[in-house]
Amino acid sequence: MKKIVLIILSAFVFSFYASSIYSFSIQDEIRLGRKFKKFMSTHFSYVKDPYINEYIKRVLKRITSHIPDLPFSIKLYIIVDPTVNAFAAPAGYVFVNTGLIINMDNEDELAAILAHELAHVRQRHLAKNIERSKYLTAVGLTGILAGILVGNPELAKAISISSIAGVQTAALRYSRENERDADKLGLEFLIRAGYSPYGMVRSFEKIKQLMKLSGVSTPPPYMLTHPGLVERIGYIKEMISYLSKHRKFKDVKNTDVSYLKIKVLTEARYGKNPHAVLQHIEYEENIKKLDFCILQLGKLIFYVRTSQFDMAKKIVSSKCVNFEDPLWNRELGIYFFSIKEFARSEFYLSKALHKKPNDIIAMLYLAKTLQYKGDLDLSISYLKKILVLDPLNREAHLLLGQAFGQKRDLFKAYLHLAYYYLYRGNKNKSLFYFNKAQSIAKSIEEKFQLKKFKRKIKEIF
């Protein structure tokens, strides 16, 4: 985190003195969006589960298909963070926290918040604020925007150190008019996509309730804007009441099974507090009673994650196990890997990948299983497939570094370890392994790979 603070502070003075009146074009925003995405990728962890990612992407696509003249294609990233937050970064990069998915009750509520963020993209509110703030450099903006949009307390503290930054930060935040515009348009997009407009009311009320239960007096980052939370709920209700004169809307309050599945998967694998995770899953089981076996699957993931293998074994032996479902096969494979039954792990993970070839989590565990079994070449082939799907995958680079090390291919081992630390944001360790690779590089191909790495490190640091 200190590194993030230094990046932000070092950019403030340069950004301030380079400012002048200029037009922040679509191309400027695209460049800033790419820079921001790289910044986020090296400082935050993303959800890799394709079941979760594909579900949220479907919700986004359902909304965007009804938005005219979107200036950018939408790129989704789900951040592993318990905060109830979602935000649209420059150039159509949309970030959703796991905490938001876990705390909403149905798809309509999640869609409402996404529709609001997509309205900001449609209106280019952030770009217009950047233009007014007279920024010329994306270097300074990436860190400052991260502090504003992510809502990280340490970033916010770092920003407040500089009076220049304080002025610029205030200029970049969404205005009262921006938020009203996004609420109004977001509600319209929500209705066009066939969602209940009450989902927006419910989502805001849910956040208000969470604030009350946690004893927090200020809203989470997503709501930390003008107008205030109570006022926003009020005028959204008024808009719905007006629209209801011309058409009927259904008030969706219950959890639907499809959302429940994603909610449980997210909670079980990425929930921050293990005790709270189990309580939430049991709450769903006792109160909702929509799909007992989905909840059992969530418990299996949780028990394996927390090494409670005796509890996990009971679920593996239960009637809920669906041997034809690739998701169940994946989790069975992870369970057997965790208890070191590698033959059974390989069987179930291979079965999962046969039906869902893009499952990065299944591929990672299969690669690990194969390494334990001594099949390094096949393990490496799966890890390379992961990097085709997800070039910034840290764990794949780490496992490749280990596998090539076992094969005594030290150049590739060092280079992948350099990439691993690069994508973790650790420049010193990254350069340490890069220098090791450079010291033994001989072939033209190896020297080409070193040049490629140099370009990557310049893009990030």
C-alpha cells in the first residue's frame, strides 16, 4: 500500500504544473482507461471464477443492449473486496466488488447499481470532470482516480496530504447533477432491460440498512456522493410513482435461484470473514430454502477453503452431489486435491474441463495436481492455456516458475517468477528475478523475451 501512496504523491506536482485548458477526447479516455486497468491489476485481486464472471457479464450485456450510443465497449472486472461498491472507470471499465454481490438479494438489485454506473459511462461524466480539472497526464490520474473510485481509506489519506491533490480530487468527484443524471438514466436503462425499477430503491435501502447494522455513519464509496442517500431514495421513488401511471411494475423482493447460486459461490470462495461466511450461508439455507444443494455446494467450498475436511467429506458423500455438473466436478476435484488424493482430483477436474474448457480455477488445480504427480509437461501446457485466457494471472506464472525450476530450465523459471512479482506490484523482486534470467540468457528467443518483459515493466511502473 505504501507503493500506491508513493505513486500518487509523486504524480501530483507534475500533474498540477502540466495542467492547461484542453479537450479530453475519446482517445484520451481510452488511454487513461488502459492505464487505470493496469494500475488496478497490480494492486488488487480479481475474481477468476468463470461462473461468477459470466453471470455478471450477462447482467451487464442485458442492460447495455438497451443503451443507445455507448461510447465504449464494457469491460468487467470483479474485485475481491468485502466493501459494498461498484464503479465505472474511464473508457468503459466497470469494476464490481464481491461485497456488492454478497449483500444484494436478487439480480434486480445488482442490475440497478450496474445501470447507474453504466449511465455514468454513457454520459462520460468522469471524462468531463477530468477536462474541467485541466489534467494533462494519465500518470497522476490513475492513482487519484483509484483513491476516489475504490474508496480505499489509505489512498484517501494520501490524497489529503497534498492541498493540490485535494483541489483536484474535489474537481474529479461526481457532482450532484452527475448523480441525479445517472440515477435518472440508470432507472430508464433498468426498465428498458426488463428489470424492476424497485430494484434501485431496494439496493439503496439495503445499503442504508447495512450502514445502520454496522454502526457506520457515512455511506460506502459507491454512495459517498451528492445528493445524500435518503434524498436519492426519495426522488427515485417519486420517479417510479410517476412512471407507474403509465405502466405496471413488479416489486421484486425475494432471492431468485440463479442469483442465489452466484451469491453463495462468491461468499463461499471470496468472503473475508470465515465465521460470517458460514453464518450467511446457513441464513440462506434456513430462511430462503430455495435450493438446498446450491447451499451445500457453498458449504463444501467453504469447508475445503478452511481445511475442515471432515465436514466437507459429509457433503461429498451426500445426495446433493451432481456428477454431471461441471461445477460440482470442479469442487470435488479441489476437495480431493486438498486431501492429497491426486488420481481422483485429476479425474474430476478433467471432467469439469471437458464440459467447461475456460474454467481457470479448474485448470489451475489440475496443473497443481499434475505437478504433484510428476507430469510437469502436461501441467505446463495447462498453465500456458491459462495465460492465453488471462495473461496477468499471477498464480499461473508462479506455478510455471516452479515447474520450469523442477525441469532445470532456469531461464524460464526466473522469467515467470519475474512476471509473478511484476503482477503483484513488487518491482524489486521482479527485477531480482529478471536480472537472474538476463544473466543466463543466450538464445535470440530468450533475449526477445527479456525485451518483451522490459516493455511490460515500463507499462506498469
